[in-house]
Amino acid sequence: MNKLLQEVIETNLQIQRKARDLNIRAGKRIFLIMSRSEWKAWLIGRSQGARSVAEIEDFDSLFLPPLDSTIVEKIMVENPDTVEVEGETLEIKYEQDWNNNFICSVKISEEFARHTRMDKIYLPGGRSLKIQCGSYSVDSISELVEKLEKNRIEKCWAEKRRDLEHTSWISNPREVVPYLSKVGKVEISQKEDGSPIFGYLSLYSDSDPDFQIRLRESEEEAEKETRIGLERLLRKDCKDLFAVPEEEPWQHCPSYSWRKRPAGEILEQKLKEIMASVLEKLSSENYAEKVQWAEKEIESIKISLREEYVFLEESISSQEKQMEEGIYSISYDSFVKSEIAQAREQMERAKRLLGEMKYQEARKVCDFAIEVAGPLDFLSRKRRGEYDRANEKWRSVGEYVYNLSEGQGAFREAIGEERKEAEKIQDEIYEALRNNNFDVVLQRVPEIKSWIEGISVICAKREQARREKYPEGVWEAASYCASDDPDEIADKGIELAKACSDLVGEIKVLYLLRSLTKGNKNKYEKQRAFLEFVSGLEETEIGKWFEELHYADDINSAIKVAIAYLESGGKEEKKEEKIENIASQLAAAFGGGYCKNKNKKIKM
């Protein structure tokens, strides 16, 4: 490269560098700093059209003019390298950032910043310096001090958290209690004016609950966490203390699980009241004291309740045992059932009141139960005598009332209303006897006796009228077999007997009367009806035949033979059929019964 051209380049570069430095120092663009394109245009214009270095005639024209010394001097005076502040020389740094912003700054110590009275530092030209201290760069010392103070306090908080917090979860409540002495207000540091900065240690808990000791800046937040934590701690720490014991008299175990008795429910309510009292003003300072108070209070209540309960329970149990022994020894306890039930009911009530710890009321009820049970033996014997007298009176008319209700004996002619009235009388008398209303029985017997005598006369008149209307023997059978309408049944029996005068006809009459009794009479009454009817046939062919078969001595067997024959599907035989066939069928139906003279003919 041409030596002259090299000199031009170096000189111009130095001038431009100095101009740039002065601009940065001045904090504004005073001297022109050309770009590459500007340099190119400037050189082309000064080279007067030369196409090579050799064609340049005047190299002096290519030199940049020197910087104005007056301006340079002014810049240097107004923007010196150092500044004197309160007897301390501070070095000034001029620079340009990536955004081409001009910056001039001065670095000071934290001690200087905290003690100086100045807020900003200015250059002689009045330009404000950027203040740097450590990692901070600010416009004023007050801003710097504020940031330094904030950082100092944050470090103090971090140190206190490291020293005072317990961030590992504590599950055992007994291990938490020693940490409660730390809970509360602690001094973190002091402000510049000497006033203290406080933090607040809280008892933090989760829902399990497990516990931590945490440092909070807010007193309200710490108190809220601690209140919740203390309640959870108390419930976990004193779980057994505030639980109703699984033992008498508080609970009983009738099967596989414990159930609270009334006494246990009362104790449970007392425990809730004590728990509420403890929680009311519970704090980390009085936690241990409150728990001790609760322990003593609960134990005192248990002792008081248990002593009175056990004493009264034994008393009631003893009196109940004596009462039951007395009841067991009563000869006629059926006459004092209501009193026995009352005594036992009152004793059970006394036990319920005991469980509810209503001791005074329980004693009164127990005494009343004993008072009721005391004269029961005497009362039962007295009522037995009264019963015997009343029952004896009733027996004098009772059988007649029963026959009337069933339409038997002298009362076969009784109508439905009379029989229903007899049933009603029986129910009333038996109810009075059961309820020990013996006076009622004694008062009613004469009245009942008079009424029965009147009905007896009426029934006798009715029966006489029937006998006059129907042939002998038919009415007797019909009266035993009738259900609702004896006249209709008797008329059917007579009509059938006239139409069937042979042996089979007689049996069919029996069958008709038997079938009419179904559903209205029991077995004994059916047999009795047959007996009455057959007794009226002693002079008939069938009656003689029963006698010949040796069944006359056992009328029940004869009835069984007739029923067996009819139910085996016997059919009406022709008149010329021999009696042996009928006898054989009867014997077969009866299971091979004996026939004394099976070859004897019965006249048809």
C-alpha cells in the first residue's frame, strides 16, 4: 500500500476514534462519526476522479480536519475522569451500550452510600451520573440504599428460616409439643432507623394431621395457621383423653361392638364441653397447662359420675333380684299379671334413668317398683278366692250358655240371634274373669240364669211343634245335621225316604244327611248325628241288618262301614240282587269285617 495513503488512513482513524470517545464522554453526538458509505463518498469526492492511488495528485486533501480544540477542552472539563464527593475521589466510567445509549457512571461502596447525604452525583457540566454498587446500577443513592436494605433484610429472613423453621413433617404429637415454645413473634432484623422487623413462627398442619414450624411475615396468617394447628394437635394428642372409654358404665358390648350407654352419652357431652373450653383460649404458651387441666377435670368428672352410678346400680340390681324372687314365689301369679308387669316396667325405667344419670328420679322409680311388688302374694291369694267364688257361680249356668251357643241338647231349636247372644255372654264372662272383674261375674249370673230359663222354655215349645209336624226319628236326625234351615233338610230327607224304601234308599238317606253336615259339624258331631238317626231305625230293615252284622253293639263301626261303602263308589242295586253282594261290599270296604250270618236273606 502507498505510504502516503497508509498515513492518511491511520490519521483519519485516530481522529474518528477520538471523536467517538469524546462523544461518549460528552454523552451526545458532538463530532461526526462517518459510516463506511459516508467514508466512501467523502474519499471519492476528495480524490478528484482518480481511478487509482497513482492518479491521486493531492494526498493532503484526504486528511480529516483536526477536532476543534476548544470543544475538546470543554468536553474534558465538563466530563472529567474523576469526581470529588465528600472528600472521596470517585472514578468515572464513560461507555456506550448495545443500544447506542451513552452512559456515565461512578462506582461507590455500600458504606459510602449509607453514610453520604447526597442523593445524586453530577459532573461539572451538570450531567447526572449512574451510580453502581455491587450488582446494582441506579440513578440515585436513595434508590441504591433501598435496594441494599431490601437485600439485607431478605438475607436476614433466609437466615432466620434456616435457624428457626422445622420443615420436616412431624407425625407424633408428643414430638410437636417441644416446638411450641418457638411459636410466636421473633425479631428478624432492624430497619435503618433502628426499629425492629418482626417475623411470626406458626404451627402449620395438614389434614392428616402432621405438623411443621414455619416462619411467616404476616402475623394474621401465622395466627390463623397456629389456631388450626393447635386444634388438630390437641385432638390428635388427646384423642384417648376425650374419647368415651369402652368399658362400663360408659359403654357395653352386647355382641361384637361397643355401644354407648346413656351414661356414656352424658360423659360424651361433658367431654365436648371440656374440649370447647380448652380450645376457647388455647395458645402455644398455655397448651401444656390446658391439657393438664383437661386431664384433671375429666378424671374428676369420671370419678364423680362412676361412684354414684355404681352405688345406685348395685342398689337397683339388688332390689330387682329380691323383687323377682318374691314374684317367683307367688302361688297364683296369673291373678296379678298386670301388677307384676307394672313392677317390672318401673324397674326397667329406673335402670334407664340410671343410665341417663338421673339418680334421684331413678331411686324414686325403683322404690315405687318395690312398693308395687310388695303385697303381690297376698293380693294373688285374695283374688284366687274371689275367682273361685265367681267361677262357681258361673259354672251353674255356663254349661247351659254353651249348649245354647252350639244349639245342642234342650237348645236345638235356638235361632241364630239367640246363639250369638249366648256366645257374646260367654266372651264377656271369660273377659271379666281374665281381668279379675269378679264382681261383674257375680252380678251378671242371676240375670243370665233368668235369660237361659226363658230361652229353654221357648226352645221346648219349638221342638214340640216340630215333632208334631214330622214322623218320629226323622226330626231327631235332621236337627243334628241341620245348618241354617232345619225345615228344608228334614223335608228333603222325608221326600227321599218315600221314594227309596229299599235298603239302598235307606243308605242314601244316611248319605244325604251326612253330606249336609259337611263343613258345619266336627267329626264327633257327625257321628252323633248318625247315631241318633240309626237309633230311630231299630225297627227298619237296615237297623235289623246292622244288628245281624254284629255292628249294633258298635255304632261307630257301623257308621264307618256305611261311609266306606258310599265313598267307595257304591251304586244302587237292583231289587233282586242278593243281600250277600251288599254285605260283601260293605265287608270289603270295611277291610274284611266279620258277618255272623252272611247267607241270611233280609226281606225286601
